[in-house]
Amino acid sequence: MNAINQKEEDLIKSGLRKHGRLAYDSALSKNISVTVLRGNKVCQVNADKSLTIIEIRDKTKHKVTQKKYKLK
């Protein structure tokens, strides 16, 4: 059963990576800026791919992970 859960989790992560990238590229192609987290920096990426740092966050003591995934 554990192997099945791992396979499902890998499939979900793969889908999120793919569709997240498609949404990112689609927004930039429509001249919509995108806000992303890069390391500890909150950045805005503009349509011309220029990067503006909005805020620099302190490093956290805890790593943030999502334990459950739900498909709607």
C-alpha cells in the first residue's frame, strides 16, 4: 500500500509542476506579472522577465511542506 501512495504522490507533484509552469508562462505571455517565492525573497516577475524583489523574508526555523493533496 505504501508504494501505491508514493506513486500517487509523485503523480500529483508532477501534475502540479507541469500546470504551475503552464500558468506561469501563460500569465507572462499575456503581460500579467507573476509573484513568486525564490528562496527567502518574494519577487515579482514582469512580462519582460525583469525581476523586482518585493520583500526579503527571514529564514524560518521550520520547513513548510504540504502533507495532504486534494484534487477537485
